[in-house]
Amino acid sequence: MKWRYPFVFSFLVLLFVLIISRLFYWQIVKAEMLSELALSQYRGLIKVLPKRGEIKTSDGFPIATSKVTYQLFINPTEIKNKDQTVLALSSLLDITKASVSALLLPDRLWVPIKSGIAAQKKEEIEKMQIPGVGFEEQYTRFYPEASAAAHLVGFVAGDGTGVKGYVGIEGFYERLLKGKERYSVELRDSLGRPIISSRTSLNNGSDGGNLFLSLDRSVQFLVEQKLKIGIEKYEALGGMIGIMDPQTGNIIAMASSPAFSPAEYWKYDESLYKNPFITNTYEPGSTLKPIIMASAIDAGIITPQTKCNICEGPVSVSGYELHTWNDKYYKDTNMIGVIQHSDNTGMVFVALKLGVDRMIEYLTKFGIGKLTDIDLQGEIAPSFKPRSAWYDVDLATTGFGQGISITPIELLTAFSALANEGKIMKPRVVTAFENANGEIHKIPTKVTSTPLTSKTARVMTEILVNAVEKGEAQWTKLKGYRIAGKTGTASIPVKGHYDPNSTITSFIGFAPAEKPKFIMLVILNKPTTSIYAADTAAPMFFDIAADLLSYYGIPPNE
């Protein structure tokens, strides 16, 4: 029996050591974890979303802002009468009883019911003293001008963690606009209810920065109204207008139709969210002719007085017969006449003289085939063929704007070189931003390319002034003003051929010709009253130009 005592003693010692070890482990080693675990039952982490920054037009008006609203929540454990609560909330919040009832699960302590509740509605609900109902302050995005500049501004939507900007300025400047979240902790009582007075901040956070735009609110309103009238008058499927200051690259106005309302984006088809001015590709047609001709003049291959020796009739290139748009031909016409009559055969003459290598070189200098890097989310840039895939017929048709695709912003930016002494400015919508500390930072303008000499730009401007005064759209010209511009009528490719009765009509120009205040591109998609730009887009251009010249206080010079 004596052998048992040492064994029992040893066992008791070992057991004691094990108990002490476990106590040490849980009370010393894991003490902090246990404390956190216990405290977590009575403590909650609170994330407070910052106020999103404002987007302001050139006159300081907030075209996108955030206003204080409230989120209604409910603690199901405090509900006295579920049926009465469901009936009251569904009536007050204009939501179905089934939707409210489905959320009121008895094992949950905090259930969000509806966001974006106005202060007046909040007060109305609070007066009813419904047990378990509470409110949390939040910010809701508000667009005071409704659908104005919708494609330019973009919208915000919930992404599971709060709100996020999509497309346009809201998307491009998301990081600057959204700010930095604030985190805090608060204690809860035994029923899980927050004790507001116990809330402690964990970080400072910051509200979003404000953006200042080049957008002129008055011009934007004018353009949207004129676009609507033009689409209805010419029975088009849609259209777009872009206006830029060629000296700075500032976008003054940009409108597209059909559009959407940023505040109610979910009611519209997602295809409407894209800004067609920076995402739609099309064949520019005759509006590309001045860029090609300016390239040839700049390269020293032709002059305005150079005569076309293939313009007496249709031109055959690689087995393809190329015609003028109206089957009228002008033998020995010079380059001024080629632009004046929008002569396709004359542009074939120019393109063949320019050659593939120089054509690609100048198109690249003009920014064709690459992004303009405008500060709007979603821009695309169709690339043109690699050098090895160019044939003589591709070169010839590019001369008059067929067989090559661009976006409207590409054309507007490229054409601005003619209005700005040969220089292209980076297009932009935001000119400055204000950080959370109230410091305003101006964004400098930037020259992205100089495809032409100033002399070439001035020569091409005079050719375009002549086209306006003596060309197909001369009946629309403004008396007393020198305006440089060009029509464009592009047939729409359909299943390997062009539909002769379906066109995209456009007019691009700048005014005044000497010191341009603006450059504008007007595009109509499939007008049916006429398939020609001279009858549709051109009158719209000159109608808007007349208002702009008056708005800027520019007197006639004749």
C-alpha cells in the first residue's frame, strides 16, 4: 500500500501544476483577449460616413451636393405591438407592410428600415413615439439642377459599404470627393441598445473635397434646350453638343440626349449612364477634312492654291470608285475650293500626296487614336489600323473621314489646334479643388501636343472661314462675324456597307475666327427631315453661336 502514496501525491502535484498553468494562460496570457471578448458584447464599432464634397459650376453654384437626412432603424426587441408598428411604418414611409414585417426578426437588435428621410418626416414619426424606433443622421446626394449635365456629373450609388461615385465627375474624382470615414466605439446596455454618451472617436476622418468646374451653368442650360429643340425639329434619334475654350481646354458645356436623372439613376437603362461624347465612336466624315488638309499644308506638300488634277470626275483607287457627296465635280479646283465644296475627290488627292506614314504621323500628333485624358470616367479611344494593314484605298477614304472611327471629344480636341495657333490643350472639366482644410488648389492648363505651326493653323482658319461664307451652309452664317467651321455628313456602316439614308450629321467650328472664344461640335444621330449636315447640324450650330457671341459681349466686326 505504501507505493500508492507517492503515486497519489505525484498525481495531485501534476494536477495542481496543470490547473495553475491553465489559470496563468487564461488570466495572464489571454487576459486581454477575454476582456475584449466580454467587452465586445457591450461595445459596438461605429463607422460614420463623411460628407461628400460638392461639385460647383464656374459661378460657384453646387450642381451636386450632400444634404443631411436620416436613416430610420428599429430594435425588434422593444416592439410592443408588431402589427401596429408595421402598419404605422408602412404608411409613414410609403413601403409595403410585407417589406417591414420581413425585417423585424426577434433575434436582431438593430434593423435599418429606410434611408434618406427628410427632417420634417423624421419629426412627424418621432411625435408618434413608436417603441423601438430610432434615427441616425446621414448624408444624401442631391442634384439641385435635376438632370442638367447628367452625363458630365455622373451619380453616386450604394456599394455595400456606403456610397460610391459612378461615371462622369463623380466617378473620376471619387477618392477626392468621398473623404475619409470616421470610426468610433460606443457602449451598449444589456439589451444591446447604444449608449450615445459613451461614444469615443478612434480617428479624425475628414469630409470630402469640393470641385470647381469650368462648366458655365447658363451656357449648359442654353445648350440642353437647343439640343432638345433640334432633335425634335429634325426628328433625330438623339444628339450631343460639346463646347470648349480652345485656349485652355476648359469644357464650357457638354450635353447629350437621351440622358438620365442622377438623383433617380435606377429608373433608367444602364446604357444611358455612359457619356456618348467620350464613349461613342463614329466616322467623322467631312469634319475630318480640315485636319487632313492642315497636315498636308504643314508638311509642305500642298498650299491653299495647289490645284487638284484628279477632280474632274470619280476617282478609282485599288479598284474602288470614289465619288463626291453630290456627284458634282470641279476640274482643277484648288484646296480652298476642295473644303468649300467638301470635295471627296479633292481630299483623295490630298491624302495620296500625304502618304500613309505621314498620315499616321499627323493623326497621332492630333491625338486621333488615343485618349484625350479628359477628367471624366469612362473615356475610350478607338485605335486605327497598324501601318501594315493600310492600303491605298484606306488612305484615300481617311482623307474624307470614312473608314476611321473617333469619339466626339477626340474630334473637338484635335480641331482645337486650328483655333489655338497649332497647339492642343488637354481638355478638362475641373479647374480647381478645395481640400477639407479649406485650401484651394488650382489645376494648371497643359499643352498636350503641337501638331501644326501657328502659320498653318492661321492658313487653315482662313480656308474654313471661306467655307462658312461661301460653302453649302452659307445661308446660316451670322452677319458681321467671321466664323471658321465645317459640316460633316457621315453614312452609317451597316453589315459591310453604308446605309445611304441613315447618317450622322455634324458641324464643328470656332468663333470669332481671329481670337476664338469657343469651339463647338454639334452632332445629330439619324435625322430624318434631311440626311445632310447643312440642313440640320449647321443651323443648330449657328443658332447657338449667335447666342454665345451675344452672351460673351462680342460685337460684330463688319
